[in-house]
Amino acid sequence: MKLIGSHTSPFVRKVRIVLAEKKIEYDFEIDSPWLEDSKVPNINPLGKIPVLLLDDNTPLFDSRVIVEYIDNVTPNNKLFPAPNRERIEVKRWEAVADGICDAAASAFLEAKRPKKEQSASWIARQRDKVMRGLDFMAEELGDKAFCMGTHFSMADIASVTALGYLAFRFADINWQESHPNLAKLYAKLMQRPSFADSVPHD
């Protein structure tokens, strides 16, 4: 298998963490749809990363499809429970975390545009989504050891990936202080090699 993506994308990082947790070997090809010579649009018609190329060259996208596929490839270290209420709750955690990443990335890209072309209201709207998402995650986590209670799951991977992206791109959003339970979960999971080895960087 070959994973196509960048070191900055939280969605790529999420897939890398899952591959590491599942102990699956793969080739990592650096590419970004923002590069002029990017090959991503030729592989994913939506022009987004990550893309996972299977051994028969079938492309999989987006990250939620990819991680669910990976989790079913091998029976070890299951990250999604069997189809039931708990599985839906895990996927809800992932949806919230991915939504935080989407909003944060949108605000980041808008802020990179020339000052005269930027929409302050758009940036504020996206940042508000991030803040409400953080409040929701903190409330749901409470004093539990992991997002789903006592066991590590895809919910934790998605949540800490989102927190890591905020730490990378939005140092002014001090979620560590405002939500100490999220900070505790983040610090704990950063001790796992899969998280420590995939910290985002330019």
C-alpha cells in the first residue's frame, strides 16, 4: 500500500497513526494538492489528501473511509467496535474531531490570503466552530481515561489528531488550559510511538 499526503495535514496524520497502531507497512509519498505539479488530482478526483493506493492501485479517500478500511484489514488492535450504538458513538467522536480540523484548516487558509481579500467574519465563524467543538469534546470526555471510557479507540486517535493540529497551527487557542481533561488525554497519547512519530510539521 502507498499513502499519499503531507506532514501538515491532520487527516493524513490520522491515517498514519492508524497504520502504525495496526502495524501495517506502507510507502509514504509526499504530495500536496497545493503544489503546482501535484499528482493528487489525477488519483483523487476531489483533489484532496490523504489518498491510500491499494496494491491493485485502487485509490481510497477520504480519511474516514481509509481508516475504516485499514481497521478491517487485520484483526489486531481493533479501533472500531462491531456495528452497534458504541460504533456510532466512536464515529460521532471522529465526526466532531474532523469538523474541528476542517474549520481550523479553513480559517488558516483564509488568513493566508492577501489582507484585503480576507473575510474576518468567515475566520471568526470557523474559529467559533473550533471552540464549540472543543467544548463538546471536553464535556463528553469528562473524567474518563479515554473517549469511550476504559479502552483506546478511533475516537481517541481522531480527537488527539485534531488537538495536535490546533497546537501546530493555532497556538493562540489555549485548549490545554481551558480544557485540562483534553490536555491530559493528549499528553497520554503522545507517549505512544504512533502519535510521537507523526507530529505535524512544515
